[in-house]
Amino acid sequence: MRALASGVLLGALLTPCNIYSGLKIGWSFNISIIALLLSAGFWALLARLRMGAALAVGEANIAQTAASSSANIISGGLVAPIPALAMLTGDNLPAGQLIPWVFAVSFLGIWVAWYLRTTLILRSDLPFPTGRATAETLLEIFDHGREAVLKLRVLLSATLIAGTLKWLDTGWLSLPRPSLGFVLPATGKLSGFGGISAKNLTFTFDPSLMLAGFGAIIGFRNGLSLLLGSIIAWGMLGPWGLAQGYIAPGPDDLTASWFSTMIEWLLWPGVALMVGSALTRFALQALSRRSTAAHGDAWADDGGDRIARVVGLTIGSALVVIAQVAIFGIHWVIATLAVPIAFLLAMVASRVVGETGIPPIGAIGKVSQLSTGVIAPGETTANLIGANVAGGAAGQSADLLNDFKVGHAIGAPPRLQVVAQMFGILTGSLVGSVVYLRLIPDPAGMLITEQWPAPAVATWKVVAETLSSGLGSIPVSALWAVAIGAAIGIAGAWLQHRRAPRWLPNMPALGLAMVIPASISITMFLGSLVGRLLERFQASLAQRFLIAAASGLIAGESLTGVVRALLGIVG
């Protein structure tokens, strides 16, 4: 109970940080490691003062599970579809409707994750970088051997370095973010512009040690796939689309980023590639699932919980359907169809998170918006809310699967983690909804401004408005991009399943690079390159300390980001 109480309290304190950062920059912080360090450190301090006992390893895992699920409540729609709908309608949902809605979509994600646990955790070797980093941190904290002490020192040193750098970057000074320096000629529809700079195309260096840490954890192949995807999307497709008039340019300024306009077209092939590859891999795995005896053991691990998973998934689906009808007035048929779409897309998002560590919630939402545009053309509310179901389920599913990765490493019962996740989303729904309503009482007047840029809100709103007239409003060029992206994703997934050559890029990572700035992919690639060089020339050192150092970089920058977000809210 004390572990659960610690996680709930930390979740309540840290949830506002992600709400703030999500509305400011469209990015949130994973707090699993932060919650782990804070909860374990607090009870360890009390133990030294003889005021209590230190947390056991299982208790610490429960605390971070509850806290991370609470802070991850932003995937329930509070920084994207809900504000976008409010901007279109002119009114925020009252707290009495917003809280149960956010809880319902997050609740569904819990049961999707438990259903997927066997396939993605027990039967696969997916790294789940965030879960792996958290598990490494957890084991180091509770292992008191000499080697563990050395690893813990490395972890804490990396945490201090990354945290200090982030504090300086967001406070006293701003670290340089140089572009790659090239300028492409402005041709075709872009004639008259001064050129297309590397900055326009987001080819800049992001001095983020957190991203570098993620790169080291996901490995060189995934890092190289991200770099290749960024070159294809932002260095080739982007300039071509600008010249053809398929992509809208930003201001005629070589120092301006055109990400917000270019992503409206580039997200189509990127999302199609991710979805095509992920669903194909799932289908192929399902066909070969019964081929080994080991799989039977995997089922046995959760055998006693099969009924609970089925019942929970049924209840979660029913809650989401009822909430759509009661709160938003969506027809029950459309509300029901949103559930299987959400389940499929949550599968996709969970696999992408397992391979890259980055949840593509925005991209998943766009696929759901497209699906709803086919089912109910012109229904703007149904479009945004149906996508909200998919994004909320995908976000909580990915978060819990990361926690399952940690639990599997220490032998924790999954049912206890499910209980902790439930308390976490309840806390997050209450705190997150109240904070959002206090921060943004007038979405139409406050959002997509210099003070509150809200990039995720802008993207969801644009797609909903585009689809308000049905699929006919989608440019033909985007439909062709979807078809080609899906075909490449399917072919790549099939080749990977057939033991493709090692040089074949990772398809989900390739697609993900098309929906995030090239700067992020570049930094993650550099992190993976450093990790690869250490493994090549200092194998022993890398084996002992690489994950610990990378985990510290993630923890340090994330913790500082959270503190800065809190100070921003207070200020």
C-alpha cells in the first residue's frame, strides 16, 4: 500500500508537468526512471533516519508504474484532440465530463496492453528502451555488490551531467543548435523563394543528451534507420513535394523551421509505413505462433489471468462506447467501430515503442482520423473523439508494456502492475483534467499562439478540418504516398520475418523518422553511433556501463524538464 500511495502522490505532482510541456512544445517526459529514483530515494532517506523501512524492489516497481501511468494521462487527449475540439466548438468540456472521458480511454489501454503482453514481452526480443532503462536503474539501486556500486555511480554521474546541461540550456543560456548549413535551390512552385535551407527542413543538431541516451539504448540499426528515414522524408520527399506544390512552405526565411507545414503531408507516408509494417508483423507472428513449444510456456505465464483480461477488455470497450454516446452525442454504431480501430492502432503503437522507445501517438491519431473520415465523413466531433480513443488506448498500452518489461525482468506479477496502472490513470484523470481547465480556460483564444503554441492541437485540428468533407478532400498526392508507404512497410516486414539481410532498415523506425523533426533523428543516430563504437572498441566497458550511462542521461534531462515545467506552472 505504501508503494501504491507513493506512486499516486508522485503522479499527482508530476502530471501537471506533462500537461504544461505538451501544450507548450508538443512533447512530454517519460517519468518512469524519475519516479523510481524519487520513491526509492525518499524511503531510503526515511530508513536512514529510522522513520521507516526502505522500499523493496517489487514495491519500487509498483510506485513507478502508478506514477508513470498518471503522468502519461496526456495521451488521453488533454494536449491534442480535446483542445482541438474545444477550438472548433468554442467550449471546453466541463470537469464532470472531461474526467470520466479521459479515464475511460486510458482504462481501455490497460487491457489492450495486458492482452499484448504475451506477444510483445514474453515472445519477442523487442528492447522497449524506456522499460529496459528503468529495469536497469531498478536493479542497480537494489543490487549492493561492488559492480553495482560502480554502475550506480555511472548512472548518477550521467544524471547530474544531463540535468545540469538541460538546466543551463533552459535557464541561463541557450545551447547552440546549428543547422547542417546547406541551401537547396527553390524550384517549381517554390520559385521566387530565396532557397530551401537545412533549417527549413529541420536538419539541425539538437543538443539533447536524453535523445542521445535513447539512441544508445535502441541500438545502431534503429538509429541508422531513423537517420535514413529523415534523409528520405525531409531531404528528398520534402523538397520534391515543395517544388510540386504538394507541401506548403513556411515563411520565406532561411532561419525558420517549416516543420509545422511540411508534416501535414509527410505524415501520410510515414504513418502508412509504420502501420503497414507493424500489422504485417503481427499477422505473420500470429500465423507462426503455435510452431514452438516455448509459446505454450508463455501462455502459461498469464494463464490464470485470461478471464480477467477478457472481462477487463469487454468492460473497457463498453465504457468507451457509452462515454462517446453520452458525452459527445456520437451515434452508437460509429462509437462501437472506434473500438476495434483503437485496438489495431494500439498494437501498432506498442510495437513502435518496443523498437524505438518513442510512442507515435500523434501519428496513430491521424490514422484513426482517416478511418473515421471514411466511416463518417463530415462528422468533426466523431473524427476527433474516435482518434482520441485510439490515441488514449495506444498511449496507456505503450506505457504499461514498458512497465511489464520492468516487471518481467524482476519477476513481478502482472496483475499487481495492472492494479497500480488503474490507480495511476484515476489520479492522472483527476489532476490532469483540472490542471488543463485551469491553464486553458479559453482554447479558441489562447491556443496556437506564441504563448501556447500547442503544435499537437494544431495538427489534429487541421486534419479534422481537412476531413470534414470526407476522403475527397485529401490530396491525391497524399493518397499515393499512403499506398507506396504501406507497400514498403508490408514488404519490409515480410522480409524481416523471413530473416532479411542485416542491412535492411527497421521499418517502424524508418516511418517514425518521417513524422518527427530530422533534428531528433540525427541526435538519436549519434547516440546509437557512440554506443556502437563503444561496443566495437571497448566491448567490456560497453557491456558494463553503456545502459547505465544512457539511463542516467534520460533520467537527468527528464527530471530537469519536469522541474522546469513545474516552475513554469507556478510562475
